[in-house]
Amino acid sequence: MLYDVTRKPDREVLPDDLLKSEYLKKAVKEINPVSFEKMCRTLDLALDNQKPSASSNLIWTRFGALVGHSSGEPCRDINHLWEKGIDAFGESKVLMKFMGTLLMWRISLRKETWLVYRQETNNVDPDTGKTIFVCNYWIDDSFTPVEDVEAPTLENLMAKFNKKK
């Protein structure tokens, strides 16, 4: 289970919604099914191998930490993941969007409660001019989503400030 806690109210990220994304649709169509399954297993194993650090019980990760150069996963599996992604999407920002969506999908299928927070970077996409965001993921099985709170009306706000003491 995965919740996006970037904005309130918290929103559950549903696996079926991610499967409908243009990136996963294209991957399923263009990547050999056996290779795609191996890509999924590689990410699942990397997620299974996440452990609390020496200084914190928090399990936290980003895509680069899981399958980047410093990953603790076998090189052949990481290389396969990247090679198949590049075959389908080329070496482009679309590849990175696919990889991020693939990771988000695999996390959304897990039994633990994962949270994602989208954080601004200091980088700007040269094509769109928009700020680039990265996703931070962590496990919090005690998490309770914040429900949608009704926005205050002008009358409610005025009543609060006009109360006589």
C-alpha cells in the first residue's frame, strides 16, 4: 500500500492507476514479458533488502539508492533493468519517468504501508521550464491518512474572529 503525502489530503496511490500510465503501458507492449518480469523481480528484491540504518529504524529510499551505482543489488540484475529500460525508451528523461513509475507501481503492490513525498530539486527541466521533483519513499505501518477536511467558509471564519469574549 502506498500513500502520497505531498499534499493534504493524503492520497492512496493505486496500482491499477499506475498500470494505466503511458510509461507502463508502453513498457508492457515493448519489453519482452520475461524481461519485464525480471525487471519487476529486481525491484522487488531491492525493496525486500531495505533495512534500517545503524542510526535509525526508518526504512527510507529513493530510486537511485535502490538501483544506482551504489546499490547493493547484483550488478547483472541492475544492468538488465537499465538495459531493458533503455531499449524501450532510449536514454532520455522519459526513461527516468518510466523507471520512477515502475518503482512506484512495485511499491504500491507491497503489503507494508509506504509513503511517498515529492520533493523539489534545484533543477529545472529545460524542455518545460518546470522544477524537477524527486520521490522519497519510506515505510510507516502506523500511518493513518489525513481525511479530506472541508474548506472553511467565509461565514465560519468571520464567526471565529467576531466572537465576543
